[in-house]
Amino acid sequence: MFKLIKRLIIFIVIVLVLAFGGLLIFLNSVKVNITEANLPEDVYNSTGDLDTIIENKMISIASSDETETNNLFEDFLNIMIFKTIRDNINSEYDPLNGDSEASEYIVEHKQFTLDYIIAEITEDDQVKLTVSIKRESFPKAITAIYFYFDMEVSRTTMSFILTLDKVYLDDKEINRRVYDYFVSFANKDEIESQVDKGTLDLDDYTYEINILNYLIYLS
């Protein structure tokens, strides 16, 4: 009996060591350090009312040459992200110019800190959304989740439709069933209602905005 218990304890210790070692190896394999240097400075250093800045950016998009549209729309998305965070999550968020601890993160939880969300348009005309996640306590983790959206653009109506294509944890693709599972716990209606410009659909993972119609409404 004593030998059986001893073997069982040794087996449990070995399993725990292997599991812990595997966790550390995995965390190291998805290590990505997104810093404030990756933020679009023009957006986060902009002064003035964010609503006005967004409306001016819409006007620029509507009157832009086709070669400039992507860069302007990228700026528009980042300003929208900044405003949504400020209005609905953390009113002190200001990672480049803030002087309080709360200005440095979007969400701070005992298990993790979410500090940056950055939009950029790739060479393949996809929208890449980078979400930076850090965990300072043991086991320490620094990584990023990347959301890739297909982008459909109508120049006649200045309509943009983003449809989620793939999600990655660093360079490891996440199966759609995994993020479907986590999204199912969220209050979709509440989240969708927080986007005051355009339409967010968390069932189909789409975001649509018709800039021309919005500008007509403003006028």
C-alpha cells in the first residue's frame, strides 16, 4: 500500500511538472510585446472633440481619391476605437499623454490587462485589429490577439463592410468555435448599442458604415 501511494504521488508530481512546463513553453511561444510605439500617434495626439474629428475624417474619406481611402479609413477606425474606449470603458484612457495609472490601460483585471487595440489595413486590403494583452503576475504573459477582417468598399455610396475572416493568438489560428463560445456569454445587444457610428453585428461578426448617408444626416 505504501509503495502504491508513493508511486501515485510521484506520478502526480510528474504530471504537474510537465503541465506547468508545457504552460510556460506555450506562453513563451505566443509572446508578443505591443507597446505605445505601435500606436498611431496622429490619432492619440489629436486635440479637440473626438466627434468633430471623426466627422471631419468622414468628409475626407467621402471626398478622397481612391488611393487615399484606405489610409483615411484606417485613421477613422482608430479614432472610433479611441472614442469607444473613452465613452464606454475607461474615460481616463490616454496611453500617450495621460499621467495617471488608469490612463495606461483599457481594462485592468486581476488576471490580465488589456492595454491597446490598434487597427491597420494590410497590403491585402484586410483590416487587422491587434489586441494587446498582458499578465504581470506569475505566470507572466505578454501576447496579442489578431483579428483579420475582409473589407468590402462601395465607392458610390462610400459604404464599408468588414467581415471577420480569421483570428490568431500570435501566429496560432483560433478556431471559430472557440470565440463563438466566449462571445455567447457576452451581452451582444449592449455591446452593439455602444457603437454609435455604423452597425456592429456580433452574430455574423460584421461592422458596416455608410459614410455618405451619415454625412447627409448631419447636414
